[in-house]
Amino acid sequence: MKQRIYLSGLFFIGLILLSGAIKAQNCDEEVEDPRGKMQTWEKGAWETGEYRNLFLEAGYSQAEIDAKLKKAYYDVFEGPNRVYFEVEDSLAYVSDLKNEDARTEGLSYGLMVAVQFDKKEVFDKLWRWTEKYMQHQEGPSEAYFAWSVDPKTGKKNAEGSASDGELFFVTALLFASNLWGNDTGINYYAEARRILDAMWSKDGTNGVRNVLNEEHKQITFVPHDGGYDWTDPSYHVPAFFEIWAEYANDGREEFYRATADTARVFLHRATHPETGLTPDYAEFSGEPHSRGKMGDAFRYDSWRVPFNIAMDYSWYAKDREWQQQYAQRFQNFLYCEGLETYVDQYNIDGSTPDWILPAGGFQKLRHSLGLISTAGTASLMATHPKGWKFVDEIWDAKLEPYEDGYFDPYFDGLLYLFSLMQLSGNYQIITPQTN
């Protein structure tokens, strides 16, 4: 009797293992799509001046694409659930509504959106607010930015900086200089150089350091003691360091290009070899950095990694073979989890974390718009027909409250807008304009 029960148990275990194998096999198989395999690019836009409109390649009309992009901008910047607010006649800020603050992340994203859409008035209002309320005008942190500010009072919630804010500020200002020149009210180039020159002057006084770790040629988590010797994979945007090398003109071109190359190598090390997932925080080696319970898993920060890699592929294509392989791994993992059901937090091996990082008073896993959006941008690098499925998924997605009432027009909304820009060919290197 015991033997029969034992054999029966083995039979059921075998069925479970077989069903898992079948699922894995089905996931690894190529899907059929009438659009065939995804095209691949051998050269980036820096060489060709061309940007892919993947929505158009997927079969959507240009009129539909333009309307979708216009609505996304309206929803985030102008609609009833906007995160952009104008104040004091000539100032404006972007707010993380769920946390009731304004962050360098959001202000710098707003600046980048504004310059990409050629909205000078919006850009100038955001920059004036940023300079007035966020930027340190003196002391050891001079020219850096307080990462969180109370928009109602203008009081700094934190004096320290987050390195991704400075990264986006400099890049957006360089683009603004290229697009609008420097004699229309704000000298954008001078503002970018002020940040960069100050960055290179930081010597550790009061614990304030360079945004870039000079020894490792990597962006830091924060440019302060305690966060100078580790990083955040979503801060590694190789394309931006290439922009600095081209347009900062501060004599550090070689270092910036080396930092771009190092960022690419870092991303190789930081992505899981099977799932393509990255931790929110990492050592410079690429190994997960366990900062309390937050940093060793794929969570909200990590959503931005596929978007950044896709941008680097689109703009420069210097690491295209690895980037194509990365897209295959990353999208295949999510596809196997269920195209309509994959969740927004994982251990980097694809298992479920023991602890879920909460947001906006909710602590649960969901199929989040922000990740749907950035996963869609990975299709720019994809070589498999599954890539079309991710393009269709972001096309069908909506910026609206979830069934449980959670709604984040800030992070979800901005990543959604950026991803639509990327997939429609409207997130571009802005070169100096010629009259």
C-alpha cells in the first residue's frame, strides 16, 4: 500500500514537472505573427539621423499615433489628473502626487519631455522653479539639487541629491541649448556647465562628492558619502554620457565616453542571465546591493532599465548584439509569466519577493502601466515576433485607475509618455540647430 501511494505521488510530481516543462517549452517557442520577425538596426540615429516608428511598423496609422501621443501629453501635463502645475506666473513644477512632493526625478523628466516636444515656455517655467526651490546656491552642495521639495511651501524635504536628477538636468539643458540657443532668456549651456563644473569640484567636503565615481567611472546612487561607492542600474544611461561627451565641451570628453562604455559593461553584469531582470540597487560589480529590504529585487526603479537600454540601442547601437539578446531574455521572461498578467516586482531570478515594496498606501503586486510601457520599448531591440505583442500591449494600455483604486499619473504616466515617444520615434538626440 505504501509503495502504491509512493508511486502515485511520483506520478503526480511527474505530471507537475511535465506541465512545467511544457509551459517552459511553449514559452520558449517562437510565436506566430503576421508581421513576421522584428527588424534590427545596424547603426544608431547618431550616424543615420533616423528614428524608428515602431508603432507605424506594427500597423498603426500615423494619425492614430499622433493622437495617442497628443493625448498622453495632455493627460500628464494638462488634463484633470495632470502632474504639472504652474505657479507664481512664470514657474511650474511636476509633483509626485502620491507622495505629495516634487522630486528632481520628476522635474528633470518634465524638462526632458518639454525639450523633446519643443515646448520652450514649459521648459523655462520648470527650470525657474527648479533653480529657485531645488538648487543649492551656496555651500558644499552648491549647484546640486535637493532631491525632494514640498511644492506648497518650497521647503526642502531633504538637502541631499539623487544622481539621476543631475544626470537628466544636464542632458536636458544641453538639448535646450542646442534647440533654442542661449540668448532667449536662459543661458541653458551655462546652466548645464555650472552643474558639471561644480560636480567636478566636489572633494568630499561635508561628505559631498562627484555624481560620477571617478575611480569606477560609474554613476553613483547619491553624490555623498554613504552612496558614492554603489549605484542604481536605472541610472546607467549610456546615451546621456555620449551626449555629455559631444556637447558639454568641458574637456572631459574622454572620461564621459569611458563612462558610457562602462555603463554598457555594467548592465551586462547587472542583468540576470536568464530573466534579464536587474535589482533596484547594485554594487559597481553589478551584484545586488541589499539596502534594507528595497534594493536587491526588481522593483519600480528597475522598470526604467529596458527603456534606457533601448534608448542606447536606438541612438548609438554600439552594443547591439548584447542588447538584442537582452531584449530576447527580458521579454521572453515576461511573456512566459503571461503577457497580460506579469507583475511589477520580482526577485531577479524571476521568483516572487518575500516583501512587496508599497506605493501610495498600497502594498501589492499588479500589472503596472509603467512596466508595460518600458517593456514595450525593448521591442526596438527585439528580433523575435513576440516583440510585436509588447508593442500591441502598450498601444492598448490606458493611463487610468486600477481596479483597486490605485492611480499613479506621475510615475506610471511619465514612463508611459516617454515610452510612447520612444516607440513613435519622437525621443531624439537634439543636435545644434542651423538657421
